Amino acid sequence: MEKYICIKDLEDAATALLPKAARDYYKSGATDEFTLGENKNAFQRLRIRPKCLVGISHFDLHTTILGERVTMPVGISPTAMQRMAHPDGETANVKAAQAEGVIYTLSTISTSSIEEVAEAGPNAVKWFQLYIYNDREITKRLVMRAEKAGFKAIALTVDTPIFGLRRADVRNKFTLPRHLKLANFEGHLSTKIHSTGEGSGLSHYVNNLFDKTLTWDEVKWLKSITKLPIIAKGILRGDDAVKAVEAGCAGILVSNHGARQLDGVPATIEALPEVIEAVKNYNVEVYLDGGVSSGTDIYKALALGAKMVFVGRPALWGLTVGGEAGVRKMLGILRKELEYTLQIAGTPTVDDITRDMVRHESAYSR
Ligand code: FNR
């Protein structure tokens, strides 16, 4: 593992190892993949403004998320079907999160079940990502199982009335390999994804089974069936953030689904300030994912008001390269880079990182 010094090293190694269909599925964004690039580029357009000689006697990355203490403001976003990356899939990922003291979010369409993940990482802070199926009984059972298994929150994905167009998946006629199944389901719901036809098998699965008539009323329904806090995952507008809070969400995850839904939407770091401003008078935590691949990216998101960031693909690269050890390596790289950033920027604790620590590059070109 020593040879991996940065997230890009893990990405390069993982993409060399993965079979083409899985690699393309993990990597790709929607249509022209403009926003996919922007999720990263937009971080580069922000500058950190360090404070000198602040006297660093200690530094601390700990923070508290919905009442749970975590060792750093970085968590793992839900990504589907992790056993394509490594035979242990989600169970290796949650073990890494547990060992590193960070949040792990399990996808609804995972290749390890809610119960398997709970058993693998009993002490990890686990969130369950929910897709709402047309069949509300199926949906309700998922939520009940997550609650019973000790998951701490439901991340409701709100940006997916239908699946985005991912050209590589269409070309590859992407489906889950036959030896794997969607482990949270029995019968045809666990294997229907194998059926092939025109284009992406995953898109067929999602577009047939997920409910696209959803409105904010569904949050109220969710709240009536679970006591777990609900996080709205996929918000890019201030007015939607307000609707989410007013519907009862305890957290907002500013996300464009890893640029996989609609191309041409803003980079998440660009959308963050609008959301922070809109909910500033509400009691709600705001997080961000999308394109985070370094300690300075994390720092910039925290400076613009995020309470925490999540990473999706970086965890898949770590998982591919080395299972649990690979994901731990990925988290270790981000932790070290963030520790350096905090100290050299002169803001040794997470609470010291204020809005003025970051400026847009345009301020330097006048
Ligand atoms: C995702 N994402 C996602 N989101 C979700 O709510 N449910 C899911 O099942 C998945 N599955 C999924 C698979 C893959 C391969 C990717 C890359 C992404 C989106 C994910 O939670 C997150 O928003 C992004 O991955 C964050 O961007 P980065 O960190 O990958 O750039």
C-alpha cells in the first residue's frame, strides 16, 4: 500500500485492474461528462488564504454529525454494487469506515445486504441510502431493516426520478455480473438486473421499479414510518434545500450524484454557497459530495459551510486495489492531507475554518 501516495494513484491502479464494464460503470458521468470534469475543476478555482504564526499547539479533525462523533469530516457516499470492485464489496468498505471512525453509507442496490453490512461493521456509524420503489411495502421493509440493524440515518436520494444517460453503460449493455445479486432483495428484484436488452440493464431496472412520481410529501411519509433522521441527497438549489428542511429533513447532501444524472448542472462546490445561504436560519446540517479527491478539496468545502464531505469513487478505487486495506489507505491519504492543510492554513481545528479562508480565483485577477 505504501506506493499509493494520493487518490489519483489509487484511481490509476484500480482502473487498470477492473474489467471494462465495471470500470466504465464506476467512472462515467452523464452524457458529455462536462459536469464530471467540473466537479473537480471548480475546486481548483478556489484559493486558500492561510493565516501565519497562529501558534499551532494541537490539531483536531474530529467533528459531530447528527450527534455522532466521527474522527474526521469525511464519509463514504453510497455507490451501488461494490462486489464488482472486490469480492468482499460493501463488507470490506464498512470495515474500513469502522476502523477509521468515519460514516459509511450503504446503497439500496448493494451486493451485500443491510444485515451483512451491519454484522461486518457493528460499531461503524452506518447510514442507509434509500431509493423509493413503486412498491411502498418493499420500501418500508428496507427502512425497517436498516433501523433494526442499527443504521443511524436514511439518506433519501432525491435526484433520481429516472437514471441519467451514461453512454458507456449503454454501449456495454451494462448489467451486474451473473454471480452477483442485489442482496437487499429476494427473487426477481435481486436478479432482474441481469436481464439484458437494448442498452443499460441497470437503467431498465431502475426506470421500471423506482417511483418517479415522488414529491416532498414522501419525506413526510418516511418520517411516519421511521424515527431515523432523514438526509436529502442530491440537492443543488437553495429553494429545494428549504423544501427539504420544511418537509422534515435533518440534513442536506449537496450532490449531483457524481455528475451521473444530468450533465450541465453545477459542480457541487459551486452549488454549496447557495444552499448554505438558503438554510442559514434553520437547524440543519449541510454536507457535500462530488469530485472530492484531496485534503484541500475537503478544506474548501468546509470553508464554504459544509459540515462534512463524502467521497464515492475514491472508496471504489481503494476497494478495488486492496479491499478493506485499500479503503483504509484512501481514507488515510485524505486524513493526512487534511491534517497538513489545517495546520499550514493556520486553522488547527475544524471549527477554526471560516468562510474567509477561501476566495474564488477571480478575486486575484482584477
Ligand atoms: C453512485 N452514486 C449513488 N448515489 C445513490 O444515491 N445511490 C447509489 O446507489 C449510487 N450509486 C453510485 C454508483 C457509482 C459507481 C457512483 C460513481 C456513484 C452517487 C454517489 O453516492 C455520490 O453522490 C458520488 O459518487 C459522489 O461523487 P464522487 O465522490 O464519486 O466524485
